[in-house]
Amino acid sequence: MTVKEIAFKLEDLQVKSWALNSLVLAVHDAIVEGPNVTSSFDGALHVLTCMTSELEGEMDVLCKALFEVIRAEKKGVA
């Protein structure tokens, strides 16, 4: 993966992170302020957990790709 590809993917992950944060805040407010019992939100919390796990995995791939670029640059300079 090139630095340019990583940068574009990182930008995409920033948007996903922003959307996920907004969703978490909305679910939190619904649980805390809403009239429904907390068990009504089990599905929403499951989806949030899955989305967070997916985002974490994508960030891990990017991190590994960046370190691979760094290693390749060091080999080229040395």
C-alpha cells in the first residue's frame, strides 16, 4: 500500500469514526434520557460493538501498512 492510498483510507476512517461517535452519543442519550427500558437497546449496542471492532481492525491494517512503508524506506536509505 502506498502512502497516498493509506492517506485516503485514513481519511475514510476519520469519517467513519466521526459517524460512529455521533451514533454512540445518540444511543447513550436515548438510554439515559429516553422512556424505554435499557434492554430495548441491546441490538443497538451490539451494532455499535461490531462497528467499533471493524474500525479497530481497519486501523490495525493501516498501522501495519505504514510501518511496512517505514521499513521499506529505511532499506532504501541504508
